[in-house]
Amino acid sequence: MKKSIKIKDNIYWVGVNDFETKLFEALWPLPYGVSYNSYLILGENNILIDTVKYSKIDNLLENIQSNLGNKKLDYLIINHMEPDHSGSIKILTKIFPDLKIIGNKKTISLLNDFYSINKNVIEVNDKETININGYSFQFFLTPMVHWPETMLTYELNNKILFSGDVFGGFGTLNGGIFDDEVDLQFYENEIRRYFSNIIGKYCNMVQKALEKIKNIEIKMIASTHGPIFRTNPCYIIDKYDKWSKHESECGVVVAYASMYGNTQIMAETVARSLSENGIKKIRLYNVSNTHSSFIINDIWQFKGLILGSCTYNTKIFPHMNSLLCLLDNDKLLNKYLGIFGSYSWSGGALKRLKDFSENGEFEIISPDIESKSHPTDTDLEKCYELGKNMAQKLINCNL
């Protein structure tokens, strides 16, 4: 990858790719890596927008200095203080001791908490505009998307929205950095996985953020992860609007836990019934074999959800319980839910699934099924009925 890539006159991408980190936030798998995007604006005063993870500071400095030469960095605008974007700040202040840091009140507080930096800071307020080098920057505070200090920086001259984590996604930038240079189908899936895993809990706040920027002209969206949208920025705005409204497609995720194959038989029967009754988009997952990150991504995409689990030591199977806890945190809306369970000598799985269904805002599809040891013909008939009822509900709702 080039050390920097021009995105507009005197404005450069100076970000880095991370192929080494295996788990984002020590939780979410990164099979395709992730990019940390940072942007440099050259002029009489040189401005950096966001930094990168500490482990990539050498790459960032090389990219910056390939443009600066012997000149200094004058300003740093911080949209988000999470360490994958702020981790290089302390070193930058050592290299450029006169560096002025621009952020909102909560940003400045976190800057002190993380790095003991409290000098040369400039506090900006919501919708405030400042001018540097003839560039006009307007700041939109977007708290809890997905940290309390998150904000968007809009450069009025070029109509570029530097959006922090908003509109970002997983996946390294492998040559292309713009939406018209990359495989958007691949990136859309990784952007939705990023949204559903990290930002989905805060959908109401996403809607408030979208409301703030709806009347400004945006010609380019430059986030801190994933591709830059210069050809069609409305593409990613529309996706965020849809996802944050919990709108989904006609399809079903069937996720199950099975130790010895008996609960799997039930899951496969449900899936076959869905298929025979007109559903083509079916995602069948064994929760022991697939990380919850990918299951949640598909749950966010499709309107139907069917969960089944065996019982393990009087409780639901641990991997299924982990998935349920993550889904509880996401506060899912507008989903159809079906459940089934199994046990041999003590119940527990179905009870936990019922608690999950009752505590969420789901439309429940009947019947719920509980099998003892090995599913009987009657159990499997009920599984088929569950799949049929889910399929009919989806088809009748005209998604």
C-alpha cells in the first residue's frame, strides 16, 4: 500500500492496515483484518484527523512524514477516543510538542484519563465551526454511537464527512480505498457485521446522528475503518438508516446447540420445513462451530430467528447462553422468533429460551418444542410445524 493516497487536493489518507490482530476489541474475529483510517490535510497549518492503534504508530508516522517532510503537524482532530484510534496520540505529542488537539468536552476528559494530556486542547461544541487554513470544520456531537464522546467532523469546502467509527466496517483495504475501487458486496457484509456487533445496541442514537446530518450536502464519507465513499455516499447512509430501524430481509437464521446430534436433527427438520414452504434464505448454524459475531450479523440481516438448544448440567448449553446474552445486549426489534429445546435427565434449555423470548420484543411463532433424549416422530412433526408457521408468517408479511 502507498504511504499516502490523495482523496482531494491537499487531503490524504494516511491510514494503515492491520492483518495481525485476530480479535477486534478482544472479542470479534477479524478473518479479513481491519484498517485504521487517518487523514492528513496540508497547508500553512497541517491537520491530522484521527490516529491509529498504538502498534501501528511507526506506519502512521512514516505515512505522515512522507507528506510533511521537515514541516510540523499543527492540529489533531479527534472524532473518537477508543484506543484503536487514539493509541498514537501520546507519541505524536512527544514528536510535535506544539500540537493542538481539537475535541469535545467528553473527548478532552477521556484524553486526560487515557494519556494524561490536558494541555494544548481546544474544546468544540455541537454544530460549532472553526476555520484553519481556509478550511471550515463543523462538528456534530453524536454521543453513544458508540462511545459517549463520539462526533463527526464535516469539512464544508470539500463537503467531506470525517465520520469516525460511524459508517465504518471490518476488513483491510487491499489496494483500493474508495467505494468505486472495491468489492462493495464483500465490504457491505463486513460493515453490517461491524454495525451489528458493535453499534447495533445504540440504534436510537444512530437515528439521532443521521437526523443531525440529513440536511448537509455530503460528497464524501471518510470513516476510521473500511472504504471511503466518494461515488455514492448515500449508499452507506441508507444502509445505516435501514439497519438502525431494525429493517430486515425475508430469511431465517436457525441457530442451535447440540452435543450428540439429537438437537441437530430438530434444527435440520425446522430448516427443511422452511425450505419446503418457500424460504430460500436460510442460515443454519451450530453455535459451537461458528463465532457469535457471524451469527449476529445474519440475525441482523434476516427477520426470522429460530433458536434451539440441548440442556447441559441443568442449564442451557454454554455457547447458546453466550449468544443469548449478546442478543439481549443488542435489543433486537421487529423479529419473528421460534424456540425449541432438548434434555435427557434434567430440563433447563427451553426455560432459558422462553425467558429470552419473554424479555425481548419479539413476535413469537409457535409451537415451542421440548424433546427428551432423542426426538420422537411427534417432536419432529412439531419442528416441521414451527418451520411452516415461520415461513408463512414471513411470506405473508410481504418483506
